[in-house]
Amino acid sequence: MAREQKTIVCREHGRECDWEVRDSDEQEVLLATQEHERRRHAAEVTIEQLRWRLRPVRRGIGGL
Ligand SMILES: [Zn+2]
């Protein structure tokens, strides 16, 4: 059984940026986002500050 994937989309959080990440492991999503914020946006954020950004990947997205 596949776990539901979670995603964080940078553009949904006030950035002019097309980056996004998705994974069934939300810790991986959070760590990737933290790394991205540091490298691309020079922003130091904690995992807890990122947790609210997580949302499920909707089935069929992009295939409407
Ligand atoms: Zn970004």
C-alpha cells in the first residue's frame, strides 16, 4: 500500500520560485525544504516552522 505523498510548493508561500518537493516521507519533504530555503533563499528556518506548509498531493493533479 502506497502512503499518501506530501508536498511543499515554494510558490504557495510567497516566493517567486517554481521549486517543489514531494515524498511519502514527510520528514524528507521537510528536510529538503529546509535545505532549499537555505541555499536558494538564504533563509534559516526550522523543521517546525515548515511543518504547516505540508499538504497532501492531490490525486490527478496536472491531469485534469
Ligand atoms: Zn524556493
